[in-house]
Amino acid sequence: MYLLEHQHDRDALIRANVRTDRLHLLFRQTFFSVSGSILAALMLSWLCWERADHGVILVWLGLLSVATSLRAVLLVTYFRCPVDTRTPQRWELKYWVTLSLSAAIWGGGALALMCPNDLMTQTLVLLFIVGMSVSAVSCYSSYRSMTIASIALVLLPSALWLLFQPGPTQIGMAAATLVFASFVISATRKMSEAMETAFRLTREMEYAHRVAHHAAQTDELTGLKNRRAFFKQAELTYEHCKRNRVPLSVLMLDIDHFKRINDSYGHQAGDEVLRQIGAVICASIRDVDLCGRLGGEEFAMLLANASISDAQATAERLRQAIARLVCEHVDGITASIGVAAMDAADKDVHMLLNNADQALFRAKAQGRNQTAVA
């Protein structure tokens, strides 16, 4: 059951990431679609200026300019907003609205330019809308539905109009255009599937890398950092606190009579004790604190921006919480804790931990189940 839930969560996370990747790609390609749309309209208007109604051209260009401006504003707003707010839930619908508006205006304008008795104008318009359809494949390739919608809104009005004209030439042009569109739409399916696969493989590799990285740094029994990861992070924390004169304290914890627990109740009972203490440590310290299992029954906690009195209070809360633990077959669990704070005499984090370790030995020598301060 756990594996199934884990697999479900993993797949849901990857699907969400893939959807976000598609959105990012869509917006990165939007500049070319926005600029190309208005440039193509200007060029078509120039070519048809002597053959079409000037008023129709000017109204079309005006409406298209408004739609293009909306898309440009959407593009700028998207890239200026924080990265964590660039979610499909927030932006997909907005993109759909601006795209549909722009494509509908383009298709309606192209139809308005169609002159019933002017084959040259019809050919020019058809050439441009076919070109716009091809550009839609590259501009909206991450969203097949948007590609198909864009092609339909731009291409179909003029193609269907030509299909019902009396001349065989217009009918042939329309039929060829529709056949071409069907091939393009079919190709978008394969392109979309290939892109989806590429996005998914990339995210699966990233997820596997994160899992492997986490496993390499984590003690699998307690969920805390392992010895190597703890010391690596502890050195960085120590240098940061010393450079910025931030108080730093450390706790060294050792489970009392742990060997007796293993010998008397077995290693499974010992592992259960370790798991419970790992959970207590996580619940007793702050999220910003660093904690790890150094080996066996020994744990260490590094508390940044904590004075010696703060650290001692944390140690006492932790010790008392451990004393309240109930583990099957084990009669009472206690721990001894040594506390130390960084001072000018410390040369590195190892010296600081050694001070806390000496305090820990003193706590054990004085009867265990207590906190000692270096």
C-alpha cells in the first residue's frame, strides 16, 4: 500500500511538473507568434491594398493591434511575476483567451479580404493563412489543443468559403488547403507526444537524482542526516555563524545503556528505539536547525542563533520527551546530553562538537539521564 501511494504521489508530481514545463515553453515561444502575427497582417494588407476595401483592412489591422497588445501585456506580466506564481492554473486560461481572440480576428480578417472575383487576392490570402497555420505548429507545439484551435480559427473560414465558390479553381484550392491542414494536425499529435515524452523523461531523471541525493545524505533508520552529510553542512553553518557573529550551540546526545537494549531485547527493538528518538529529535528542534545521527546511538544537533541557555532548554525538553517514550519490550528509555556554545577559542566545528562531547561524558559519569553544559 505504501509503495502504491508513493508511486501515485510521484506520478502526480511529475505530471504537474510536465504541465508547468509545457506552459514555460509556450510563453517562451509567444514572442515569435505575437510579432509574426502582426507582421504577416501588415504584409498581406500591403499586398492587397490596391485590390481590397481600405476600410476593411484598417478595421482588421486595428482589431488585430488590440489583440496583439493584449498578448504582449500577458507576455510581459508573465515574465515579470515571481517564478512560483507561473502556474498552469493561473495562466493557461488567460493564454487561451488571448490566443483565441487573435486567431479569430486573423481568420475573420482573411475572410473579409477574400474578393469573389479576384483570384489573385484569394491566392495571396490563402498563402498567408497557410503560412500562419504552419507557424502555429512551431509556436504552440507544447499544447496540441492550442495548435489545432489556432489553425481552425485562421484557416477554416476562408477555406470553407472557397469550397463553396462556383469556380473549380477555388474549390481545388480549398480542398488542397483542407487536406494540408489534416496532415498538419496529424503531425501535431506525434510532435505533442514526443514533446510530452521528453518532458516526462527529464522530470523523471530529476526526480530520481533528488531521491538518490537524499538517500545518500539520510540515515535510513531515523530519517536524520547521516554522519557525512551532517559534518559537511555543519562546517558551512559554523563558518557562516562565525563570520557573521551569530550565536551557535551544539547538542550531543547518547542513548543510555543502548547496548543492553540490543543484548536484552534484540536489534529490532534497538532499531525501533532509534526510530522513535529520531522522530522526537525532529519534533523538538526548529526547522532551521541541523541534526544528524553520527553512528550507533549517538546524535548531534547544531542550533544556529541559539545561546547556551536556549540550547540547554532545548536539551532538557528533548531529554524529557525521550524519557516519556514507550517502546514495546523495552523498560524505559533515557538519554544523556552534552551542550556547548561556540566561542573565540574554537578553531572549527570539530572543536565545538568535541566540547559538547566532553560535556556528554560528564553527564554519563554523573549518573546518565541528564544534561551537562560544557
